[in-house]
Amino acid sequence: MTTPEISVVIPVYRSEEIVPHLCKALKEALSAYSYEIILVNDRSPDGSWKAIRCEAEKDTRVVGLNLRVNVGQDRAIMAA
């Protein structure tokens, strides 16, 4: 795999239903580029991690990171 031109890092918390729509919109917007989407599950209590894993299984440009504890938006971004 080549190094992506663009890396999009998104902290995810209570966003189970939004993750698939977000990935679809990002893929459409970035289709002209080499990119990766890094979704960081900030220990969300809903099914966000499952949604992230599902997107990552469908597309190797989507990467999931599952944090052990909730660290907040800024630290979740920095973790990626």
C-alpha cells in the first residue's frame, strides 16, 4: 500500500448510526486522492466500535482504533 496523501482522523463517541454515512461521504469527497480514514472509538458506550470494525472490514483505507478508556476528543485525535 502506498502512503496516503490525506489522513482524516475522527474521534467517535455515541455515533453508531452515523459512522457508515460519514465513511460514505468522506469516500465520495476524497475519491480523487490517496487517503485513509482513521476512526478512533473513544470508549463509546453504544455500538460505535462495531460500526467502525464493519467499515474497516469493507475498505482497507478505513482504520479503526479502539481506546481502552474515554480520553476526550483532543486526546483521541492525538492517539491516532
